[in-house]
Amino acid sequence: MASGKLSPRQKMINMMYLVLTAMLALNVSKDILLVLHKLDQGMTATVKTLAKGTENIYRSFEAQLQDNPRAAAPWEVAKEVRNQTGIAFGLLDKTRSDLIELTGGINEEEDGRLNGADNRDIPENYLLNDKSIGGQGAAKEIKNQLIAYHDYLITVAGDDENLKNELNQAFDFSDVTQEGKKMTWETATFSELPLAGIIPFITDLQSRVRRMEAKSVEHLFATIDASTIKFDGVRAVVMPTNGTFVTQGGTYEADVFLAAYNSGNNPEFTGITPSAIEGGVGKLKLPASGIGEKKLTGTMQLPGNETVYTYDVVYTVAPPMVVISPSKMNVLYRNVDNPLEVSVPGVAPKDLIVSGPGVSGSNGNYTADVTKISGKEVVINVRVKEPDGKTRNAGSKEFRIKGLPQAVGMVFKKSEGIMSSGLLSKATIEAEYQDFPFDLPLKVVAFELKMDGQPPIQVQGNTIPSTARELITRLRPGSTVSVRKIVATTPKGQRVSNVGIISIDVQ
């Protein structure tokens, strides 16, 4: 019982238990029983004093409700504390009353002394024996009820570590070791004691309940104005609502208001850390990395205040403002998806509206397919969505439309030259765009094969047919084989017939 870290009060109670245990080896005298009775009377008076003090706090709560709306929420919790306290205290009071009644009641002529003060059997049976064997198991019920009461008050304590420590000390029902023997809290507290020794223990538990009720209600009462922030300075603040970057034709918009601050109480920041805090005001310096809209979320809290304030920082990172455009090369090609990157300085990509014939995409990245446009020019327009839902014109640009350049036909990566007849006969006809800015693969689907002294052969596919292979292998050295009228297709299935001729001399 004396092991571990115990409060002075708990040490006193444990010492009292040792004294009572020693008394059991003796024939307990009436003087000792009288001392225990006086001890219980004093503890009972303390319990009543605690209850009166707590009722004063409850009345203060009710007075606050009339003028302070912030008292409403903690008052609801305080009422539940009162309810839970009544349940725990009531169980202890019933146990006390039952034990006194079962052992003969109170002798009113002798200052309320217990008639069964030296009775051991009835209290032990009532407290420690299970109902299945004639007892009430009241000690275990008390333990479970007070553990539940402790757990509830822990939630009420919140972040108050001092109150939590007091609760843990007041309601410690862990097993104990006496003379090398481990036993439950119930047995260690109530076993083999006379009624006169048990009643003070129950009264002490009642005192703990009342004391922790008072501590918890005081904690709740202190939170009424804990979230009230006190200020000693006011400054005018201009907060842009659509950024500080405004393009021609746009509108600068901002909120102007008075902001209060406490120069002697710097807030604590999480999520976004200011580079400095001066006079209660955080100074943010954020690196402009990446391109586009940036949104960061942070929180701030005043020391000693549980309220956490969340704020968002939204800004747009634009590329350097120098723009160099080759105006004579504003060209879009037919039969290909022309990639477009569109940005407006100071505007998030998601707020751009890009339109034009064949234009699709979003968020700064678009493509233009001008294959079906019959004219020679196309105009692409850009508008910006404003916060109020309206749009404004951000500009437009004219592009020339051109067809795809001539593709190059090849066999074994050669368009012309000398090749053995055996190798040429096994060739696959290929086509590709060379020195072209688009990665546009082509697949040959048809061609015409012409050999010296032979009529042209029309071929479907991209390989030389077996009948033509035999003819190629029989050609005399110096004979020319031409692959012409090559037809290819793009990945979208569009036909490309502007493919250069392949001319190979066999050897």
C-alpha cells in the first residue's frame, strides 16, 4: 500500500488502514471506536462544506447565463457533472446507510455512535461477497462506478494536466501488495475491518467525489471567458480580394477594415510559419516556386487560449513577364493536335476560358485540331473568369493554318542509294516526318512498286509481296527499284499521301 508515488493524503489513509489492521489483532476498545466515530464526524462535515462551496459555483454559473452567452456551453457540461456526481455520491451514501442499518443503526443518545461499530461479519459480507453467495458485492460496484466517474471527469478536464493528475490520484483503484501478497483494492480496503473502520473509508470516498466535482466545475467556470481575446492595438488593413496583379481592362478589388491585435501576446502558428512575429502580427514570406495558383492553410492560437483560428493563404505564381514570340511562325498544322500552353499573368490557369475553332483542353493546357477548317487563318480567344462569375477579355491571337510537310519514304532508313537485291526484297516500307516539331508516327498502308523493265505493281500494306521479291532478286546490277505513291496513316487514322519517293539501285 505504500509502494509507488502517493499523495500525502493517500499516505495518511494507508497509514490509517495499517493502524486499523493492527487493531484487529487486539480486542478493539470502546475508546478506539470512539476515535473512529469522531474521525468520521469530522470528515462528514468536510464533505458538507465541499458540497456547499460547489453549489455556490453552480449559482455563479446560472448568474452568468443571464448576461454572458459564452456561459451556455460550459454550463451544459457542468449540469452533467452535477448529474454524474449525484450518481456516484448516491451509491456511496446508500452503501453507508445500508451498512449502518444492517448492523443495528445509530444510537442517538450517544452522539450518533454506531450500535454495530465492532461488527466485522456483516460489512465484509455486504461489501466483498458476491450476491450469488448471499452478499451484495458493493465494493466492486463502488469501484466500477467511481472508475466511470473518473473517466468522465477526465474528458471534462480537457487539456488541464493538473486536474487530470488530481483525478488520477483521487481515484486510484489499482491492486495493492501487502507483505508480499497481491490483492484487489476492494479486499485491501475493506477486508476484516469492523464497521467503525469501514465507515470513515466510505466517507473519504464521498469527500473525494465532492472535491473532484468542485475542481471540475471550477475548471468549467474558468473557461467561460478563456476564449475572450484582449487587444491593445488597432490598425487599418487592406486585403486584396482578387490579387494585387491587375491586367489592363481589369478591376482592383480589396476589403478595407480595422484589425485589432495584442502587441504583448504573440500568437502561435502551425501549418504556415511566419518568418517573424512583431507586435502580435505574423510576417509571412513564402517562396514563389512552381507556376499557377497556390493555396496554403495554417492555424494560429493565442497562448493560454484553446480556440484555434484557421486561415488560408491564396496566391498565384506567374512565370517571368518577358514574352518573346516568333510572330511569323504562329502556325497550326492540319491533321495533327497542335499543343497550346495558355497563361495570363496573375490569373490561375483554372480561371481561363480558351476558345477557337477546334480548341479543347483546360487548366492552361490545350490542343487545336484545325484539320477541318477550310480557311488559312484561325483566331484563338482568351477570357478570364472573375470571382463574381463574370468574364473579361484577356486577349486573342491569330494563327496561320498549314498542311503537314512532305513525309520521307524509307527502306532500312534509306530513301535512295545502293542496296543488294536480296536485302531490298525483304524491306518494310516506312514513312516519317523529319525535322518536324511534332512527334507524329506514320504507318504505310499502300504503295506502288516499279522495277526496270516491269509494269508497276500496286501493293496494299507495307511489305513487298513474295511475287515481287522474286523479281527483285533477278534484277541485273545497276537496275533501279522505285517505291512511289506511298500512302500512310496517322495514329488518328488520317490518310497522308504526300510521301516522298524511294529510289534504290540494286547491286
